[in-house]
Amino acid sequence: MHPTPQHNATRSIWLISQFELTRLFLTKRGAILLAAFAIVWFLILKYPVSYSVSILANENFGENISVFSSQLNLDYLLQWAYSEVAVYWLFAIFVFPFIAVLMTSDQTASDATRGTIRFLLLRTSRSQLLFGRFLGQAMIISILIGLTMSAAYVMGIWREPTGVLYAVPQLLLVAVNLVVACLPFIALMALFNVWVQSSKLSVAFTIILLPILNGLISWLTGYFEPIETLNYALPGVQLTDTVQNANLSFFSMSIPLTQTVIYLGLANFVLTRKAL
């Protein structure tokens, strides 16, 4: 049997995504990025996470912490098996989207700048290259989330071995939510790469434009309240709601997944019609 076009397309996307893993884990540039990433998360786990756990364990602060957590709808975290995982969750939900922007900012930009994208397109289509690079970057961020979350989990086990199995549902909640939360940011980088063909400009646009657009929408909402719904077009709008949910929320997850589809659709539309 001859491979179908659909099979060939899927295989091409998978091979491109695997090459993204190779570029990060088996190259000098990737090793430098991983070293910087490891240092940042070592400091986060060693100081903010570790010290926060010590504070949570202090009975003198217990009542105040419970009242504060209840006001923020975070009281469910006090029931988790490991405080290390709970504190990690609070940091990671806001830190990882920013990390995703930095680490996935070069999906097709450098190839377009150097002209190597034309060589790549001799063996694959533009859509396959776009989706393959996106899938590869999503896999990389998922691996990094898994590694850092495992480190927080090990810290908890080291302190209290009896909670090993009780923490599994919380780990699944954190892992799924973090990966889903990062997807629209990765897709937005793919869109900006196609638009400006520069990884640095892609990061700059994200850091500058998103707060400006959010502030503009908030200002206009004061004059016409329905404009507030435009916030759902911006990645990260659901992060606060996500961290306040004790269980997986369909609503919180549907927002970033819908954004991801839209961003990738726009990126594919522009790339397939753009002169390279």
C-alpha cells in the first residue's frame, strides 16, 4: 500500500517536531538556553517556593494564611498533599507563559531571514512546517513543565514521603493546566514569526502590545461595557480564573485552546499566501 497524502503530511509534521527537540537538547545553543532555564528555576524552587512552604507550615501564620487564601479563592491549595506543589503552581501559572514566549520565539523567523526556508519547503509544505514547528515547541514546553513540576514534587517527597500517591491528582491538574495555558503563547509566536520574520521583534511585540491592548480595552470598557469581551482575544486572560479552580475547568481551558486554533489559523493563512 502506498502512503496516503494525509499519512505523509502527518509524518512530515512529526519529523519536523522531532527536529525541534533535537535543536534544543542536542545543540550548543540549546544547551545554553537549558542552562539558563535550569538556573532560573533552581532559584525559584530554592528560595520563593522553599521559603513559602516554611511559612505555610508555621502554626502562628496558619489562621492568617487561611483567611487570605479564602479571600483569593485559593483555600483549596491548603488541602494539597504537598505545599511545594501548591506554591509551584502559583508561580508557574504566571511564569511559564512568559518562558514560552522567550523559548518559542524563533519558529520560522530565522529560516525566513537566512533564506533556508525555501530549501525546507522543497521537502514539505508551508502548513506542515508551521504546524510541525508549533508541535515541537509545544512538546519542549511540556517537557520543561514536567521537569520543574517533578522537582517540586521531589521536594515534597523529601520533606514528607507519606503523601506520594495523594499528590498525583494535583500533579495532573497542574500539568494539564500549565500546558494548555502556554499553547496560545506558542501559537502567537508562530503568528508573529510569519508576520515580522524576527524572533526578537516577536518577543517585543508580545511584551509591548499585550499590556497596551489590555489597558486600552479596559479604558474603552468604561464607555462601552461589551468591549470587555475583546479581552478573550488576548492570551492569558483566563490565568487568574485557572489558578482559582480546584478542578479542571472546561471554560478556563476552552479559552486558550480556542485562541491557539485562531492564532495558528491566522499564521497558516498568512504564511501560505506570503512571498518568501
